[in-house]
Amino acid sequence: MIKKYGFQLKGIHIHRTSKTRSLEVYEKLCVYVSKIIKQENLFLEYIDIGGGFYGHLKEKPNYEDYIKVIYDNLQVDKNIKVIIEPGNGVIASPVCFMMSVYDIKTLNGKIVVIDGGLQEDAKQLEKYITDNGGEVDTWFITHPHIDHAGAFEIISQNTSIKINKIYMSIEDKDWYLTNEPSRTIDIEEFFKAINQENIAEKIIEPQVNDIIKIDNITAKILGTKNPEITTNAINNSSMVIQIKVNQKKILFLGDTGTESSEKLIKNQGKNLKSEIVQVAHHGQAGATEELYKIVNPKICLWPTIDWIWDNIKDGQKNAGTLKTMETRQWMENLNVKQNYLAQEGIKSIKIF
Ligand SMILES: [Zn+2]
């Protein structure tokens, strides 16, 4: 047909999306395209192999393996340009999380931390940061409860770790003490940490709808503190952050409660829609079903350990008073494809 209409074929694209991403797929593609070029006696300028490679995962083929297979099996004229599009493999951004610890590494290896977990989690997080260059580019703290800000309080005192920017939406200390006096010790420790000279100067208070760019990641602030909400005050004051990476959105709700869910729905509506959601308040009695319906996630990140996940009491499943089962049912109704649990340890999720 090409010859009949007088077109000239400049190149061939052999993009294939394969589930396995195995080397055999590329081998077969290269053998096949070589055969066609020979059979049809084509003079091409280029062959575009496409992408779909693994990045650098243990026990998976690496770039060199792919290139070798392509080189060995592409039997064509040496002047033909071979194009590969490693996109996914290169910009896949691993997201690790533990109990309330979310860490995102950008394309250039910058570290972004959301919360950080308990004081007990500090050692593990500190090691992770140190092993990855000892510098946190951006640290978001959703709210000052100890299970979210505890590790930050410890790490902020470690002068060998550099923290460049800290985003938090914080009330006066008195607001916390008045509205949640039972958390007085938490609050005192938190303010001690953020008032350290080297830390205080790094703190930025974002406004709703602010956009923060960090390499290939964009963070949009969908919600900040809510001084007028005084029931479940500190949870409802959670900053809500929507991270966009590779066109996918991840919504971090902190410990958003019923009242702040309603405010978020009113102010943000459809903007809340995200492929991935961090389930609020560890999956129990957090955000409302209505909010999750708008978010309509495919993947849930649960900062949740087993006894909360299964609502265990006295060794019995679903014998406690937690509302986790209800939240799990909502997610099932929404056809969530994957649940990542904190109890499974550190996880890397590749975001394509
Ligand atoms: Zn919490």
C-alpha cells in the first residue's frame, strides 16, 4: 500500500505494552521487525523500540540487559537510528511508607517526606534519609499529633540531616492546648521542635490551593488548618496535600475527620479526585464515605497496623469498636484494586 501511494516509510515503531516486561518480549519484537525489514527490503531512518522497561528493581532486568537483547536481536543496517523511550523506568517514583510515613523520591533523587510517624520510627527514617544523601528537600507535616510529627521532632534535632523546607499549617499553641488539653505533652514537644532556630526559619505556612513544585512532582494544598472546627480539633486541622507525579494524583488526608471532610467537599469538590489515597485517620473514623466517593481511588495507602485493620480485641477479629471494617467496605464498594498496609513494612510503589 505504501508503495502504491508513493509514500516513503521513514521508520517503524514497535511499542508494546507487556505485563511481564521480560527480555523475551524485546527479543521477539526485534527478531520480528528485522524479518519484516529484510522481507520488504525497507530503507528506514529509524526504529523506535518504545519503552516499558523496569527501572532498577532487584531481580528484574536492568537497562543494560534490555539494551543487550535489543542489540543482539536487531539484525538491521547499522545506519538505522534505534530509539528507545525508557520514560516509565526512569521516572517511576518510588513511594515508601510505614506507619504514617510517606516518602517520595523525585526524578533527581530529592526526598519529600509527608509526616514521618512516631518518635519510635525516627531511627528507621533517619537511616533512610542518611542512606539517600542526608537531605530532605521538602517535609510536610499534616498535623502535630505524635504519630505524625513524632519522628520529625527527633530528626529535626539531628544536625547531620539537612531539611530544606518544612510546610505546615499551624495554629497558635494555645489553640491546641484549649481544644485538646489531653494532648498537652504532645503539643509542648512539637512546639519545642519547631521553635528551634535552625528549624523555625525553614517553616513555610501554605495557603489553600498553593502549588509547590519539586522536580517532577507537584504538590497542591487542598486544605489547611480549620480554626473554626473545634470538635476532634487536631485531626480536623490536618493539612491535605495532593501530589501529582507522572499524571497520577495521590491524596494525603492526614487524619481528616467528618467536619473537615465536609469543608473539603465544599471547597474542592471534584479536585479531590485522585488515583491513590492515604486513608484518613488510619482507616478508622476518619474522612467520610462521601469524600471517598469523590476521590474515587484505585489504590489505598493504609497507615494501619493489623489490630486496627481487623478491629481486633482480645485476639478476636472485628470484636473491637473501631470503624476500620466500615471504611474497608466503602473501598470495596468503590472497586479499589490495591490496598497497601503499613503493617507490611516499607513498600515501594511505582507511580506510572
Ligand atoms: Zn494519626
